[in-house]
Amino acid sequence: MTRRTARRLSKGSVFYDKKRRRWVAMVPLPRTGDGTRRRSRRTFHTKLEAENFIADTTAGHSVPVSAHLTVSDLLDGWRRARRRRAAQGELSPNTVQVAEYVARRIQEALGHRTAEDLSVDEVEEFLSAQTLQVSLRYVQMQRNVLDQAYKWAARNRLITWNPAVLASLPHTARSDHGQVLTADQAASLLESSRGSRWHALWATMLGAGLRPGEALALTWPCLDLDQDPGVVHVRHYLRTGTDGPFLGEPKTARSSRSLDLPHFTTQALKQLQEVSDSPSVGVWAGLVFHTDTDQPIGLPNARRALRRACADAGLPRLCLYDLRRTAGSLLVDAGVHLEQVADLLGHADVATTRRHYVRAMRPTISHAQHLEEVLAER
């Protein structure tokens, strides 16, 4: 029998389970309707963690134990964690604001449900109903926010069940948005924009597959254009804080990378360097892409410029991330392995690259040709 010595706290007890070599915290729960006594049991590596859990839970400083944890509690806890990251400069205020709005909409529909009891079917029914009220992209965001809230709770050992990760998006919301240019179309965009202040930006995003925030945060010290081939070192990301834009850390650990540049990108950047008057002092010193007032180019301005460039080149309307998708898709079409494309784009796993950033430019399995050869022998 496992030996244990319990230490009783104000509203719970802590003891060491020698068999499992873990500290155990037990918190009483409200009795059931028939008077049955219930307790919540959690294990921890250290005694301090177990005592802190009881103190936080009974003092109301944490979300309730899983037996009473609601979807609203999960979303509240996840939002607090997001606000801490925003205060540290890891997330932009706009990103946090959008997530807050999405979370509130989920709370209105599912917030009252017990988190452990929420089923996959209920999540899918909610998402299906949302397609009649909001955009398909917004439905995707709702599933992502709910999934992240459940994962936050799992990381904090508050829950073990995540119905959002198993829920399928409605059929109409499954297709990823975005377009990919063919090689001829990409060349047309570059040729049409040649001589404009935006040409080097499009060439950089198409040639290196950078995120918009990475491209707009480039500084000349991060570029080695005298090498053959040229090299870009991705070390910053243009973020927006409460005091305005700033050069923050890359989006993820894998986002900090060094990439070879194609010749057309190197030449475009060299031409820009010859005529550009980048800020020489201050926080924006050496910024490659900047406004006439030596400020970084905002994403709205870049989006409008790309729309004008597409119209001038006779191309379909694109978003900035479509240039990144085009870079990845053209590389895969040229025979570059998907793992290498994921490294180029700074993705932690190949699944993200395949799902969101690569479109098939030609048939991936040339089976028809093989069938013709087989039947021709008969």
C-alpha cells in the first residue's frame, strides 16, 4: 500500500505518493445532489506546486478545477496569457484585439458549457451555424481560438480533452484562401513594377518567401549583397505596440534564419540601395523599406500598393501573403523538397507549409502517361 503523509491546508490537503514519486493535491468539490462527497485530485513534481495549486484554486485566483471548468473559463485564462505576451512585445495590440473579439463571440454561444463535456459535434454545429453569419475566414479563426484555449488549459494541466482539435470545419470553410501566381505572372508583376519604389519589396518577398512583417523589418546590415549569391539574415519582425511600430523578435524560433537570394532579388535591392536614403540614426537606422518621413511602411499601405501593382500588371487581386505562397509553390514545382521549402519559409513543421503555403502548379502524379505506355503494349 502506498504510504503517504498528508498536510492539510485551509481547503485541501497535500501529500507525497512514494510509489509514483509525485506530490498530490486534493481539493474538496461541492457534494452531488444525493449528498455524495467529491474531491479533485492533481499531481505535481514539487510540493510547492501542489500547495500553490490549492491556494490559487481556493482563493479564486485561478480558473476552477476541471469538474466545473467552463468554456468561458478557458477563454478567459487564455486571454490573460495573451495579454501578458502582448505586454512583453510578443504580440501586437491588433492581434490581441481581434482574438478578444473572436473569444467573446464564442463565449456567447458556448461559454456556459462545461469544458470537459463539450463534444466535437457541438463544436461542429457551432461552426456550421457561424457560416451563415460571418465570413469563412472568421469561422476558421473561431475554431483556432477555441483550439488554442483548450491547449492553454492542457499546458496548465487543467483539462485533458480538446474537442476543437478534432472538429472539422464546415465544407465551405475548408478551402484555404489565397492565390498563387504562375512563374509568368510573377515575372509580369516584377517587370510591371520595375522602376517604382515597390519593386524591391515585391522582389524580396517573391525571392525569399518572407512574411510581410519580416520584409518590412529588413535593415541593410541584415543583407549581404556582395556575396554570390546574396544573403538575407531574418532577425526582426515589424510589430505594433501601444507606442507604435517597433522592430521585435521574429515570429517563432524557426523564423530567425539566413537565406540565399535569387539574382533578381539581389539586383533589385542593390538598385534600391543606390537611390535610397535610409535613416542613419535613431531606432529606424538602416531600414531598407521606409516612407518619405523615415518611418517603416505600414501593412495597409503595402497592401494598397500591391493591389495597384496587380492592376497595372493585369493580374488578379492579391494579398501580401500570396507572394509568400507563390515563392513556396514555385519552389516545390521546380522540384525542391517540401522540408527545404518549410525551412525557407521558417515553419516549424512541414504540415503548415503543405496546408497553407503550397499550391500544386501541375499534376503531382503523372499517372496518365504511365497508363498510356501500359495500354500501348497491348
